[in-house]
Amino acid sequence: MAIAEPAPIPVLTTARLRLRPRGVGDAEALFPSLSDAELMRWWSHAPHETLEQTRASLSRGDPAWRVWAITRGEDDTAIGYVAVGQKRPGVSEIGYLLARAHWGQGIAEEALTGVLDQLFLAEHQRRVFADTDPDNVYSRRLLERLGFRLEGVLRAEWETHIGIRDTTLYGLLKEDWTCRPRRT
């Protein structure tokens, strides 16, 4: 079954952030993260070696995915991104990256909350899932704080730059999202 063209990428705002469409112009800002070996350890591809590689990756993109650049409200410089790929009607996969300098400040959680509100409340998706390495503890904790539930482990699912890896699948349903207590 073919997936329809991705929905538009609306600009989203949260208390501290502005999420806008990511573009090739974000390559210089994102290259330090995409070339950071520790940050990229759990990704399906190796860290980028050159700025040109990042530019090429961002220009190529993937038409099945919508990608929001995470920016601070007062600064339009990309500090990370949230990517959403619709897998079938009402079901999307979500992924994210945040520059190390911004870890531990609740920014990833705030950015994901903004995108999940868009998916569940504005677009009426019924399910969002995430696929993460079992050893990526910080990502798993973030998903769990947001209400995602561990749904399974796929053994030897990925062949990556660090070898054959299992994956953990986390799922979040619209009713889990809309009925959860909100942090203030």
C-alpha cells in the first residue's frame, strides 16, 4: 500500500521553542551533532565526516518524512530536530536529535510534546511509535516520560556502524496522550 504525500509541516511553538521545517540551510548548525560520535552512537548510520555530507543528507531528505528543526524561541538556529514518517493512515513513526549542549534542560521533551500535540490533536493520528536501541537509555527514559509503552524487542533488527543491533519498539496511542496528566 502506497503512503500518501506527507502532510505539510506547520510551524509549531511551545513555551520556549519554535519548531519549523528543517532545511539545507540548517546543515552548519546541525553538523556538530551529526558528526558527534557519542551522540550518533545509537543511530542507524555513522557520524558525518564533513559538512558537505550533512548538506547532502539534508538536501536529499526523504519525502516520506516530515522534519521539524528545533529552535529556541529567540534564535532561529537549529539545535536539533524531530522527524515524523507516516507509515499508514493514522500511524506514524517519530525520531529526534538534540545537540549535546541542550541536554538535560527538558528541550527534547518540550519539542516532542509540541509535535505529538500536532499529530494527535490537530491531525487526529491514532498511534505514534518510536524505534530505539536498547542501550540508548536516555532516549528510552524520554519516551517513557512522554507515556510511550515498551511494546517489544526485535532481535538483530539493524545492521549499523557499530554492528548488528536489537531494537526496542515503543508505542503511544491517542487516548494515552489526551488522557495523561500534563506537566506544568
